[in-house]
Amino acid sequence: MHEKDLKALLAYLKENAPRYSVDALRAQMVKAGHSPAEAEEAIAVFQGRLRPTEGPAWPLAVGIALLDFLLAWVLATLFQRLGAGKVSCGAAALLPLIYLGQVVAGVAALAAGRDRQGRALILGFMLFCGLVLVLLAGFAGKWLSSHSS
């Protein structure tokens, strides 16, 4: 069921649950054009027997991984262009703390029942780490090939 439909059915249930029985509400939802399975799912979510389905976490995770990579790239570019004397070394210490905070926030979101956000934070960080490892392997391979002959 689409999230928009579920929200509409939940709003209908919240408004009418004090006045009508669950069976009458289910019959009214089916009469309005919803399938019996959709009506039952909305009732189960309303009663707390079922958690609503969430969208995929991958789009958010890819965005977070790209944002993490952008932060690292900006810091590396600043150090390369301006040198360690003009760029605060606190910025270099702040970056790993941001990444650690991201993982802690992801675990906290998972513990709080916000699964999509928690998965997105943790998967985004893992994608970032994978991207960094691939880039480091490429640079190491290039360096080794230039020094082996």
C-alpha cells in the first residue's frame, strides 16, 4: 500500500474510531474502494499490531556517502592548497568525530525505531568507507606500479 493511502486511512480511523466499531470502519473503507487487505493493514497499523512499511534507505544512504566524501575532499583540498599552517588542524580532528557521530546517530535511530533513517546513516557511512578503500587501492596500485620497475 502506498504511504499516502495509508496516511489517509489512518487519519480516517483516528477520526472515526471513537464513534464506530472496527468492523463498521473496515466495511466503510472497503466500500470506499480500498481492498480488504489494505483496510486490514491500516487497522493493524492503527491498533499497533503492525509497523507501517518504510521506503528504501538506499537513496538516502548514497546521498550521505556522497556528503561524507565531499567533506573529506574539501578538507583534503584545503590542506593541499593552504597547508597545515593556515588550515586549523582541529578541522582534521573534527572530520572523524563527524563520522563517529553519524554512526552513533544511526545506531540511536535504529534503537528508537526509526529504521529507515538509521539504516541510511549506517549504510551511507559504510558506502563512504568502501569508496575510500577503492580510491586508496587505486592510488596504492598506481604508486606500486611506478616503483616496481
